[in-house]
Amino acid sequence: MKFCEVESCGKCTPCRIGSVRGKETLDKIIAGEEVAKNMALLDDICKLMTEGSLCAMGGLTPMPVQSAIKHFPEDFEA
């Protein structure tokens, strides 16, 4: 998410704003703040970026996050 935040061309909103909000949400999850709520928000952000981004970078950015959540859910629990 941080890479996409820095490298986004800014042409489409899902990538430009989604990557910023995704990074902020991940930071909140790591800090243990309202983990269940933020996990749901992160899922929504990932879906929005995957389905709404105009380029491959924005559409593929959420995939490592979704993969980590799927295969290592214990790392995201409070």
C-alpha cells in the first residue's frame, strides 16, 4: 500500500485515495485499534482498488495484503 501511495499517478481515485487509506488502516490494525472494524474496512478498500483502478498497479496492489490476511490471519488479530 505504501508503494502505491508514493507511485500512484493520481489519475484514478481508487488508487490515489485507496492506497493512502489502506496504509492508514493497516497501521491502525498493527496498533490494535478496533481490529475487526478496520479489517472490514481494509477488505472494502482492497475490493474497491481491485475492481475500480484504471491500471494494473492499482488493481494488483491489494493482492499481497489480501493474501497475507488469507494465509496468516493470526498476524492480524488483536
